[in-house]
Amino acid sequence: MLTAVVGINWGDEGKGRMVDLFSAEHEIVVRYQGGNNAGHTVVNERGKFVLNLLPSGILRPGTVNVLGPGMVLDLEHLTNEVAHIREQGVAITPEHLKISDRATICMPYHKMMDILEEDRLADKKFGSTRRGIGPVYADKYMKKTLRTGDLLFPDKLREKLADLVEWKNITVQGYGHEPVSVDEMYAWLEKYAFPWREYLCNTTEYLSAQADAGKSILFEAQLGALRDIDFGIYPYTSSSSTIAAYAPIGAGIPAKRLDSVVGIMKAYSSCVGEGPFVCELFGEEGDRLREAGAEVLGVASIFTYGMQKGLDRLAAANVKNHSLTNFDVIADVAAKQNYIHPNDVARLIQFRNNPSDESWIGGKN
């Protein structure tokens, strides 16, 4: 059984907690795109965990977790993230975590380029997380990056790195910044990248074999459908494909097809970054909803188009199953503040109590 969990909105829908829940019924959890430019917060019986690169299934001892070839990996961030998770009592071993040998390495100069460009754009900036995601994906498609598999050939790695740095410095110095040092970049690889070599594997072979054996595999998306590079609110998107159709590709098993897609949608919407945001709430009203939902990453917004629009979006994303999060927040705030029509509140309550009863759709109740 191959299942993808994806966000229906701009991200921040609560995918992490749902993947943590679903992972109890899956043997393998795979991250298939993105980098450490977004986080999944999971609160369970073991505590509170903030995950940027690690799949949310990492918190379950019996689950194998995979970082697929569609990802871009800041290995310094991964090192620190794993160290923090281990401090909380979670064991992480090569049997528990597998990293694709085709994943792209996000180098320190990618982060620097991200910052330099955002600063240059000033009030026209895209709202980047400044973690190098856009620049490293751009270099990937120019075939100007290191992949994790390169770490297995250190005798050739330094020469390849030197060629990349020579090319990158043309742009870096164009910003008026001092050139990147090959020695410093290689030292960074030695410290943060080389220790992960024992975790590398061919995820195509591994996941194909597991799928053929009938293992249950859960694919975890980062961000939401409206951040997809091709189908999102371009140019205010991420730099990768966030939709479910990309899951087998980004995981390394393009010949496989999904059996199920679960769309995660919040009862209201929130958005981080720059760009247009439909029905955005400002001032006291926005603050009230943001505080009630603990929305620390962005300004919350209510969709006044009604629940039917939400169902239309689910259908467009080929989602057959869906999960509505933060229902308690919107039901309480909406009822008190009249953010949405009382009939919609009643329909939300009807949906919560009996999700299989579709009479609530389109005001049929």
C-alpha cells in the first residue's frame, strides 16, 4: 500500500502530526521533496519534536525512514537536527534512517546566495526562508551540484567541488561578496557530510523491493499544493513539486503508483512568506485567530468562499481522503466572532461528528 500525505493549502496544515499518526500503520515513511525550509511539529507521548528534514515517522522505533532523491539536504542542519532528536531519547541508526545516494547537497554558499538575493530584492523579495533552497534547486537543474553519492568517492570529490566553486564565484563576486573558499567548503563536507556516508543507499532498489514485498509505504510532503513550483502561486512558491503525483518520483520509485492520497486541510488557512493571500485578516481579528491557533509562522485567514470550495480543491488535487485539522480553533473563534455564517459552523460540527455523512456539503443539511 503506497499512500501520500499532502497539504491542500499553502502548507502549515498540520501534516506532521497526521504523518506521525498514520505512521503507526506504515512500515516505511519517505520524504520526497524540499529541504529544511519548513518544519513539522509533532507532539506525542514522547514529547514535542520539531522536524525540518527528518520524516515524521522517525519518532516510531519500528519505522524505516527515507530521505529521497528529490530532496535537497543541508547536512549541517541534518547533523544538528538528529543530535537534538537523539537528546530527546530517539535512536537514529542506518537501519532506522536511509538517505538516497542521489539527493542533492545544499552547500553553505547556497544559503549565502539566498540571503544575498533576498537582500538585493529588498521590498520586492519573495519571502525566502534564506536556507538556500531556491539556489540549490536552480543549481541542480543546471547540473552544478554535489550529490550525496559523491561523498563515497573522496578522491574525485575535491576536484569536482573546485570546479563548482570556481563557477559559483562568478556569481558570488557579482554581488560584491568575497569569493568562496574551496578549502572551507571541503572542510565543511568533512565535518558535516562524511559522517552520513554509512546512511546512504540506493532508494530505488530499496523501496522497489519493499513495495514488491507488499510493505506499507507512506510518502510525506512538505508545504502545500499552492506552493508547488508548477501549479502553485508562482513565483511565491517553493522550488520543488509538492503535489502527490511527484511522490513516487521524488522517492526514487517512478515506476510505482500511489494507492491512496490523503489531503490535509486546516479549518482555516495560514500562510508564511510574501505574495498574495486570499481573504487575509489583519489587525485585532487576525491576531485573535493567530493566537488561538498558535500560528507563529504567519498571518491566519478565513476562507469566506465556503466549505464547498474546499471540496473543489480536494478534487482538483486528486485527493480521495482528507483530514481537517484545527477544527476546534475555527469552530470556537468563528462562533464567538461571527467570522463565518452560523450555518457553516453547524456544518463543520456535523462533519466532525460524522465525516462519512456528505449531507453537510453544499448546505444540504
